[in-house]
Amino acid sequence: MLEYTFGIIASLFSMISFLPQVIHIYRKRSSQNISLGTYSLLTTASTIWFFYGHLIDNIPVMLTNFVIGCLCVSVIIAKLMFK
């Protein structure tokens, strides 16, 4: 049970960690110092983790990486919109 609790807490922090960047970009309407390559790799990694979660039938892994992937994609979209 303790490992599960730590996993949930780690997942929440992982998902939340992307929010300040997303909020900052959309508020400032600027993505000048954001690396497109970094967020492309993060999106790829979270997609692979999502499918891995599907293969091992682990919903928390799938959910965490789905949310992270969506946040990364929103940064990529903002990067392309707010040059």
C-alpha cells in the first residue's frame, strides 16, 4: 500500500510539474525560450510510457502519461502559435 501511495504522489507531481510552464506561455503569449526539441522528446516519451502502461494493464501509468502528453502537446502548440 505504501508503494502505491508513493506512486500516486509521484504521478501527481509529475503531471503538475508541467502546469507552470503551460500557464506562463499562455499568459505571456510568448514561447521564445522554449525548446521545441525538448517538448517533442517529452511527448514521444510520454506516448511510449502510455502504451507501456496499456501493455501491462496499468491505468495509473496510462493516465499519468496521457495527461503529461497532453500538457506537452499544448506547449508545442503554443510554441508554434506564439513565436
